[in-house]
Amino acid sequence: MQTTNTREVMAGEQGVICRELTVLQVRAWIEAAGQEGAVDVVAEMLFPACSFDSLKRMTDLTDEQINTLRPSQVNAVIEVCRELNPDFFVLLGRLSTMRQSSR
């Protein structure tokens, strides 16, 4: 198993492990995103920088744990994920721009 760059951030009383994604993990995420069915509006749109699915891929958080966090705590986790995965967030921005221009 490959070791990745990780960092722990506290979200309230809960420690959250944030990790840097490998290129293979980013490819798998993009492939899975294209196959999704119904959209959970809160999970996809509450935080413009990152969906809950993406957040779960970069951390050890579960849906149940995310549901207990306050928005400020989720934003703190997203910021650490952004520091560890800057290229991933650039890719998200490019994909968003591509989607908007194709409409």
C-alpha cells in the first residue's frame, strides 16, 4: 500500500485525517462522478469548494460524521484538504468552468 501525505485537523472534538490524493485516486473520483444518479443538493452544493463525496475521498470522514459538523468545522477540514491537494481543487475549478461553458 502506498503512503500518502496526511495531516490531522480538529473539527470540534473530532480529529479528522486529511490526505493527499494520488493521481489514480483522482482518476477514480472523476470516473465515479460521471456515473452518479440522483443529486443530493446539500452534499453537492453547500460548500462551493468541495462536495461531501470529494471530502470523504480526501479524509476519513463518513456521512454520519459530516452530518454532525458545523459549517465552520467543515470549512476548516476543506482548507486542510485544499492545502494537501491544490491541483485537485484547480481541476475542480476547470471542470466547473467547462460545465458552465457547455450550457
